[in-house]
Amino acid sequence: MSDRRYHFVLNPRSGTALALGLTSETLRGLLESQGYEATIDADDDAPFPERIERARACDCEVVVAAGGDGTASGLAAALAGSHKTLAVMPLGTVNSLAKDISVPLDIDSWLATLRTMEPRRIDVGEVNGRLFLHMVVIGLIPGLAKGREVLRGKKAFAAKIGLLQYFLRRLSRARRLAIQIDPTDGDAWTERIQSVAVVCNAYEEGLGKVLIRETLDGGELTLYVLKRLELSDVGRLGIKMVLGHWQDDAALTIHRAREVTIRSHKPRLQVMLDGEIQSLEVPLHFKIKPQALSVLAAPTSAEKTRPADEQLGS
């Protein structure tokens, strides 16, 4: 397999980049030591849309999102439907897509296996014209996530205590939100919810499989509707997620659709889109875009076991 050319879009302020002291210069040294041909955009002072446009216009086959889920989502929106392939260098806190496509989360291991990664076409979601890779959450959860953003930058212990206090306060004051869920292939219904997550495809169940997707090209959206979220529900659901049998919980209902509209009496709703807090105009219209994006993923078992000379000849 001939070497690809890579264009890295580095977020030097992402959690792992800061922890490792990863800069444009150190990244270039790592790439050169592995013999990769790459350009690096680490211009964090430039507006992100400008950096995305540079990535889309570059002459490299692969654009690498070297950052967190927000960096990956922004680049994916520009590359979906194009001839370029997205790679994800996991430098964020959650790294959802990197986990789903089974690429190493350790940077040295990721660099060592980059050449063996294979293009794979995956579905993406869209809400009101905005692309998402993983999920969009409505209701209580975005408010809790906003507290994490407010406390970011404080000392670790103080931040943990502050986040716990914020979480308990918001949980005690939380009110359910009335929404209408209207799938294009079924009847609409009204639900009072604490949160609803609209996910590209579906989460797996199994021991230790916490919010992991194995099917990324199933061509459907899955709605996880959380009808209530009291403190007892949080503890129970957390334990059941780790043990791998949470989808039958009484607080949760699950629905599937290729396209769905969510309405509310509110003109706008705060959502968490691939980990980023945004405010979107209601109604929220979701749809799946099957196999719209090419990503570099870990090779399948068959590819891993093929003889090296066959892999080189592919």
C-alpha cells in the first residue's frame, strides 16, 4: 500500500495535546520519524471555519482531525460527500468516534498503526442542516455539560467538587420537557422527558461497553428517551451500563427511525451536538445520511490476518 499524504488540523488546546505538550513542531518530529508525508495546520488563532476550508482545499488524500470530538465533527461536515478521507487522532476527552472505529487512543500506537488503517464509509446524522457524527442530546444533559465548561480550568479537586454540587443542584431542580416526536415512517406522539439522545445507529450492550457503537453504517437513527432522571436513576443506570444491560431500564424507551422531527413549545432548544453545546431553532429535523463519510478505521480481522505482501499489493 503506497503512502498517503496527510493534512493535520491540530487543536493544540485539546486536553491530550496540552498534557503531552504536543505542538506543531513536536508533531512534525513524530511524523518525520515514522516517515509520513504531511502538512500541519496548528494556526489556533485563525477562525476554525477558515482552517476547515484550507483542509477541504488541500491536495492531500487524508485530513486528520488532531483534537477532540468537536474538531472531528467540524471537519467531517466539510468532507462528507467528498473524495477525501477523515482520520481521527484522539486528543480530546471523550474521543467517541475514535473508540467506535477502534483506532488506538495512545498517540504513539496511533502513529505506529496509521499506515494499516483502512478507509471505511460510515453514516452521519443531520439536524436542521448541521452534521453530527455521534449524537445530539436534548433536555437536562446539555445543561449538566454546560456546568463542566464553566468549571473547566479550575484546579482538579475544586472542579470535581464544583461539578458534583452543580450536578446535584440541577438534578433537584430539573423539570421535564414536553416534546412531540414525529417519525416520517410512523405515528407522532407527545412525551414528557428529562432528556432524549438521537444517535447515528445504535449503542451496543455488553460488559464494559459504555456508549460504544459497533455498527456505523446501519442507515438508521436511534432515539434514547429518558423519561425521568432522579438521583436513584443515575446510580442504577450507571451500574447497568457498566454491566451491559441498561437498555431495558424502566426510565428509558428506545425508538428507531430514518428521519424524525422533534417539536416543542419553546422557539429554541439547547442541545449537546457531539459534545458541543449549541442552541438550535425548533422544530428539530433529524435525518440519517447513509455512508456519507469516509474515515480511516482499524483494519478488519480479515485485513489484519492477510499476508503482508498481499496487503502491500492492495
